[in-house]
Amino acid sequence: MTAAHATWTIENVTWDDERAAALRAAMDAEISPRYAEVFAAFDERTRALLDADFAVDPSTIVEVILVTDAERRAVGHAALRALGDELEVKRVYVAPEARGRGASRALMAELERLARQRGAARLVLQTGDRQPEAIALYERLGYRPVAVFAPYTRFAGSRCFAKDLPA
């Protein structure tokens, strides 16, 4: 593995895998401060509604993958969730030390492969307006903006995307 080009291994795990949970916690720790002032401005009822909107019910998760480096350390996480008749990309995160070397592309390519295997014609996802690096990644990978979909309609900072998957 060189600094510019890494060899990644994709591993399927369960939602409650300790490494997966640790990466989701790291994501929360990094991203939550970006939105802290926005959420602080809401009243308690609105915050509770938004918390429910953004909650992930593990029973709806159909795939969880990790990307591991040459030392078998889990450095990236992504999941697919059943959302009505669609599959939604959830919780894409790459640890800072692994960024810029293709880990996020590897995760997204595998999610797309798994979605096609499950018969999906497209994938949808939601991110926030304070995550420009995520928006840039998704756009580079061919995801296009779509109308904000449920359950994210209550949050004005939602940015939703979709990508048609070739058969």
C-alpha cells in the first residue's frame, strides 16, 4: 500500500459489529458539531421529532460493510437500509487517516453492487448541507440531487441524492 493508492478489503458485518459501531460513533463525533447550533435553535418537541427522523432502526438495515486496510484495521463503514420500496445508503464514513486514498469509492462501489444484487434499480441517500465533502463525493460518483424525501423533509438542511444503477 502506498500513500496514494491503497488496497482495500471489503468485509460484510452485522450492524452491531464492534468495529462498525466504533466507526459510526466516530462519524457522530465528527459531524454532530457541524449541526449543533442548528439543532440548539429548535424547541424540544422539534428536536425530538428530528431525532426520530434521523434514527436508524437496525431491523431495516439489510447490509453493513467495512473497508479494512492492509493491516486489517476497519477504517470505513457504510450500510444499506430498506426505505419503503427503495434502498438507502446510510452512515458512509471513512476515518481521517484513510481519506483521499479511495476507501469511500470502494465502499460506495460495493454498496452499489450489493444493491444491484438485491434487485435495486437505484440508490437514494441523504446528507446535510454542512457536509460539502460528502456532497462532492456523491456528485463525483454520479449521484444527482433529488427532492428531499421522507423521513428527512422536516430538516431544511437535508440534501438528497439518487443514482440509477445499471443492470
